[in-house]
Amino acid sequence: MPQTVTRADLSEAVYQELGLSRKQAAQMVEDVMEEVLNTLEKGETVKLSSFGNFSLRSKNERIGRNPKTGEEVPITARKVVVFKSSHVLKDRVNGTRK
């Protein structure tokens, strides 16, 4: 079964790689996550070179259906976060990295 990478895992990797204290590494990860969130909240795109782009997409209101009852229910308009991976990431995941 695939393992999920958590913030704690990322903090530990930063700690191991950079030699910062665990507290500093955890704060660095939190700061990066907060910056990504703040940027998306402003409606801007987050571009991470050789990784991909996080952006917002607006979805219109539509009619959905409750799968248990079959009853139609309105689904409100909303914004969703989308991720588009870079070709570098795709190649690396697929083992075709040059």
C-alpha cells in the first residue's frame, strides 16, 4: 500500500538535508505551505519549477443527484484548486527522465 507523505515527513526531510533544528525545519515547511495557501487565496497561480502549477478554477452552480435517494440537489458555485504537473515531474514519475 502506498505511503502518504505528511508535513512531519517533509519537516524530517528538511532537517536531514539542511541540518537545521527540527523546530526550524518544521517552521520552514509551515512557512512554505502558508505562502502557497495565501497565494491561492488571492486568486494567483503557484508555479513550482520542475514540479507543476497550482491554480484556481471556478465551477458554476449545477444540479447534482443524491446517489442514495436519486433526489436532485443544487451544487453551489465554488472555486476548486487544480494541479497540473510539469513534464519534468511526469517524466520522473514514469521513469523516462533523461
